[in-house]
Amino acid sequence: VQLQASGGGLVQPGGSLRLSCAASGSIVSINYMSWYRQAPGEHRGLVAKIPSGGSAVYAGSVKGRFTISRDNAKNTVYLQMNSLKPDDTAVYYCNAEVRDIYYTTRAYWGQGTQVTVSS
């Protein structure tokens, strides 16, 4: 199983970006799909998480500005980021809890995509 993230880049404060992360491989089902971020010198922390069915949860610092969504047919999770602030600058990682064809369930990480918010 592999997760491929894309969509990062440089954006001015107040701007928007959309991240995507596609899972591929021997997948039977995906439970949670999530986005985490890690700024220099800080621990990796949860940004948003969405289950296969049900409501998403968000970190307080992004609530109302970021929206997580998923396309189950494409095994893809998205993160729409609006009203970006310099404090949002970090490497963003996607994470998915996957059940594979061997009926093993484990979490996988994408490779990370850099988001820089600066004027």
C-alpha cells in the first residue's frame, strides 16, 4: 500500500491551497483518512481526520478554515485550506488506516508535501 500526496506550495497569507492524497495497492477498505503537519522544531500533530462514514474532526487552530473530504471510490483524501496564515507553514502528511487483502489493518503515511505561507 502506498500513499501519494500532492498539492503543496507557496501561497500568500489569506490564500488557499488544496492538498490531495491517493492510496493505492492491495486495499480492501480504508477506515480513517487523516492529515497531519509538522513545522520545523515541532512534533507532528493532527490537522483533520475523517472516518469512512461520519463526521470529520479538526484541530482547533484550523477549524472553520480547513475542510477535509474523501472520495472512497478513488481512495483519495483532500484538504481544502482557506484563509491561510504563516503559522500554517509546515510539511503536511497524509495518513490512512488500511485493511489489505490479507485482512491486516495498519496505518500508512504519505511522503509529505511542503506548505509555505509567506508574503
